[in-house]
Amino acid sequence: MLVLGIDAGGTKTVCLLADAQGTVLGSARGGGANLQAQGELEVEKTLHDVMDRAMAGRRQIPDAVCLGIAGVDRPDDTAVIEGIMRRIGYKMPALVVNDALIALVAAVGEAPGIVIVCGTGSICYGRNADGRAARSGGWGYVIGDEGSGYWIGRRALAAVARHADGRGPATSLTGAALSHFGVDTVAELVHEVHAHDPRRHRVAGLGAVVHAAADAGDAVARAILDDAAAELLHAAASVTAQLGMRGGAFPFVLAGGMFHGLPLLREAVLQRLSEVAPHCHPQLLTQEPALGAVRLAIAEARGGAVVPQY
């Protein structure tokens, strides 16, 4: 048996080829493949590329593939991804799920638990002992993704603009943001952000800039990280309540690049998770979320993976 497990986020895509025991035989990485942000054509190109490279010339058709994709959680989105898979030419069972589910499966397998994913975007997702799922957030950067890398970067740019206008306090984020985007004046940021960063990567990359400023004592930057943590905790509280898990003892998983790259954000969330679920067991996901997709693909090949229903 061969399976493919794919983790497709806003910034990067990871594809793993594995055998029936979950042993990884091949891997490939590519750019982001968020359907809402990158669009159908770009997602198709990225998926085709990483799947071909992970297969590394093998002619055996995989028995199943599981795709955990950011921004895919609704029937219409699933239909688009299934159409992409048909065009790519990989004719095997394809399981399409939200990338938060594969992160949770990578951490806890089939056990109950809740995961907060914080990368370019953000979402909180959980599954209880009854097999019922709930989510909060994950609405995309235009109307949601609070606490995410893009949200933090957007707040930083707003603070810079407010400082420039005299509407907000002075902040070291001004000089740091100008350096980050390679411009000399705040006015130049307008063109740089809107014309040269259509896929939000460099705005989300301001997360590290905000963290450095906060760590150096900048009050504006620290407030942005505190607000980001509060937003993520609001999402966590919503999912915990929806699933009736507040009094339970279960893994509460933090996943995504922002938790790994911004220790101040991670610690702020970890310190307050007990307010959301007093008996939970907080943990940072250290393995590839794509391993969760591998597990689900193996289950799909063996007769059908069980995907929790909302």
C-alpha cells in the first residue's frame, strides 16, 4: 500500500508518501495552496508539483490521498479540489478535509482534542468523545483569521500609519516595518503592500518583526501580541463550549508557524488555556501536520476514514 498525505496551508504545502505502516518514503514541499487566497489554478499547480516530486518517479498509483487544505471546509470547496485531482490524473480515493483536522490527528490520533492553528491564517477546531466536531474562525483574512500572522502584520501596519498621522503612539514598529518592506517612508508602504504583496506573505512575515519589538519593550507591539492571544483564546473557548468539553481532560494542541516562531504569543496562549478548559493538557505540535493526513489516507484506503461531522 502507498498513500499520500498533504498539508496545504497559506504559506507552504507539504506532501508525504507513506506505506501502510505510515513510514514516510518520500516528501516534497511547495508554496501555499489556500483555495481562497491562491485560487484554483495556483492550487492545482502546487498540488501537481508536490505530488509528482513526492512520488519520485514511482509508477505505482497510491491507494488513497488525504488533502488537508486551509480554507476548504464546505461542500463547494471540496468539489473544486476533487475536480483538481481528476485533472491532475491521480485516480484514487481522495479525502479532502480542513487542515486543522490533520493537525489534530497528527497530535492525538483518533482521541478527543482541540487544536488552535495559527499560521498565515487561523482557526480553532475540535472533536469530542462522541465524534462530533466544531470550529471557530478560519473565515479568511478579509473577514476573519483573528490572531493569525496576517492579522498581526495588519495590526502592525495600522499602528505605523496611526503613528505617522499623529493618531497613535510612537512605536519602533515604524522603522522595523520600513526595513521589512525595503522602503524609506511610510507613504511608500501603501504601494508596496497593495501592489507587491497580493498573497499576504510579507504582511504575515511582520509577525517576527512585532515579536522582536515586543521583546525589546515596545508597548504597541506587546499590545498587538496580547490582543492576538486573546482572539485565539476566544476561538478556543467557543469550540470548547460547542463540544461540551470545558470540564474534560484532553489535549489542547497549538499548531502552526506563529506558535513556533513567536514564543511570546505561544506563552500568552498557554498561560490562559486553563481559563478555557481547566483540566486540559496543553501541548505544542512538533511533528508535521501532514502525518495526520497520512493516517487519514491509510484509513481511507482500508475502507474509509471517519471524518467528524459538525
